[in-house]
Amino acid sequence: MKTIAITLGDVAGIGPEVVRKALRSGKLARGFHYEILRADRAPRVRPGRPSRTAARFALDSLEAGVDGCLCGRYAALVTGPVNKSTLRLAGFRFPGQTEWLAARTGARRFAMMLVGGGLRVVLVTTHLPLRQVAGSLSRGVIAAAIDLAHGWLLDFGIRKPRILVAGLNPHGGVKEEAGMEEKQIIGPAVSMARRKLGTGISGPYSPDHVFWLARQSSADAIVCMYHDQGLIPIKTLAFDRGVNVTLGLSIVRTSPDHGTAYDIAGKNRANPASMIEAINLAARMAARKRRL
């Protein structure tokens, strides 16, 4: 029986609580063992109080999880929530776990996908200030995000993926004064992807219309240009059940789509639903990968 590894994340946050509740919920996929990484060496920290000790534990757990997945000991890795500012106390120099995992596994192309509320949203850019988003877009990076989304959907058993691509500007740049990225960058990237992947790729669509269209057409995924463009609909529809999936890795990795919630840590108030969803999606991905 295969094992799915679970990290507690920042143990000063709600990670330990939501993992414990998830494992006791009776709602996890059968057919797998579930192992909490480094549980026997959990440090003593005060709930809600970030520390270098907790940050070091979180990084060590990540290392153990990735090593175990790469050597075949684990079928998937589910990571508990961390705080990037706290991780820096332990020398962490990446924007987030996603970027660290990509570097650690040697992934040249990777993307963040959020799943919840009947939506799958893939982000072209992630944790960037809005003023930097437009300058970070290129035909290549957008086409790569579409390609990663398409590949994941194929691996997940969707034979002819339908992917909608959002624009960047109001009204999708229809009015030139609203911006030219749609005509100069996003549209050509969609055309590149269509030539490679087929007619299931379409866009760019006006950002205020694309999610309605996706629901009406039962699209398989939406590619968004920046963080909040994709996260706002996910959190509106599935605030307590969203899952983060890293595309492009050689291993299966998911995580709950919430943070450390230091304010409620240690108070037995944390909702484990997102962690349950993350574990179950990792199990489905691992089972699918095993059959391929």
C-alpha cells in the first residue's frame, strides 16, 4: 500500500490541528497510508507565536517529504500551511513553497493551480505586486502555463481539455486605452497554444466575464494572469475547501489553500476541510499516476 506524506507546516499555526482533524475525519481516500513527517520530533512552540525553531522544522519536513517522493517511498506530498516571512528566519530565500519545490525537484516549468468550487484556475504569475504583473507577462510564459494545465488535465483523464484564458485589462483590452497586452502578448500566446494543443484552448476573454463563461461551458480550467484574478473566485466559491496543486513537478504535491492563521492557532477552531480536500486530491493524482 502506497504512502502519502503530510507535513505539518508551521507548527505555531493551525497546521497540526487541521492535519490531526483530517486524519480523524473518516473522510480520507482509502487505499493509502498517511504519514505525518517528523511527528516524533515536533518542536515545542507557543501557538500563534512565529519562531525560527518552527520555521526550521517546516523546512526540514519539506526536505524529508521531497526526498521521500523522489526515491519512491511516498506516492505524494501534502504540505501544511507556512508563513513566508517566518520561513525567512530560517534562511528561506524563495517566494513560496511552490518555487522552492520546483528548484528542489529540478522543474524548469511549473505553475500554481487552485482547485475548488467547481473551478480549476492556473496562474501565470503568482505573488507579484500588481504594478509588476504586466511587465512579467510574455508569450512564452503564458503558453507554458496553458501547456502545463493541458498536460495535467490529460494526466487526470480528461481526453480533450477545454481551457479558457483570461485577459489582463478591463474588457479584455477591447478598447485600446485599457491596455494592449491582449493584442500583443496574450492573444498570440493563445494562438501558439492552439497550434500545439488544439482548438480546446480559447481566449483571451474579458476578466469580468471569463468565470461566468467557464461555468456555462463546463470548461476544464481557466488560465489567469495574476494572483487575485484567479484566487478571488476560488475563495468566494470554496473558501474552506480550496486546494493548491503544483503543476510541472516530477512528484505529486498539493496543499490546503489557506495560511497559518496564527490568530486561532491552539484554539481548536480551525476548519480541516481544505486539508481533507488536499489529501484526497493528492490521493486521486497518485492513483492516476500509478496507473499510467
